[in-house]
Amino acid sequence: MKQIYLGVLGLIFLVPICLNAQDIHRDTIVWESSHAVNWVTGEKIDLPSTFITYGERGVEWIQENVNKKKSFNISNVSGHWSNASQDGQITYVLAVGSKTATIEFGRRNGLARIKCSIIHEGVQQMPFEFEVNNVTKKKD
């Protein structure tokens, strides 16, 4: 009888956690940031942005203050992160012409960050790390 109660209690606590899981491999997830930091110079940049990940299919970057939207196809995925609301990370290799571009989504100690890198002819063109204020699973 005691095992049944423990099993029921476990389900009561486990079901809400599973329902709120944000599976970055499958779900559409919205990442909101108010600024970025240049990880080469340490300079803080006023660049309010929203990133939308469409599972492993693509990434959209919306720059709020200049009303600009860029869409990228994902050509490769490195890492496995099953729940974006928990600590972990995943790196996407993006298709951006002749440039090498990666975008890393991660969470460490509960803090979510997005690290971007675009290298063209050996030169780093976008060394930005966005501090994420809000991460939400978009309802289909």
C-alpha cells in the first residue's frame, strides 16, 4: 500500500515537469534577450533580440531595435539537450553562404545564453553572446 502512495505521489510531481519540458530537438522555442556581450572585447551591446528555434530545422533571429529578421537553416547539430528549461547545451552549424557560422544555445546554473560565431576568411565577424531573459515553448 505504501508503494502505491509513493507511486501516485511520484506521478503528481513528475507529470507537471514533463508537461513543461522544452525539447529543443523537436519543439519551437522562443528565446528573448535584451542585450549581447562581445565575447572578444567584453563590450556590452544594446541589441534586444528574439531567437526562435524550430526543432533541428532552423533558427530565426529577430533584432528588435532595427526591425530586422534573419532566418537560417541548420546543416549540422552537435550535442544533445533534451530539456531547454534544464542545464545543458546544443550547438547548431548554420548554412550562411561561404561563411562558417555556429550558434550555441545553453543553460548553466539556471542562466540561459546564446553564443553566436560567424567566421569569414579566418576573421571572427560576430562574437556575440546574448544573455537570455526568457525562454518559452511556442504553442503549435
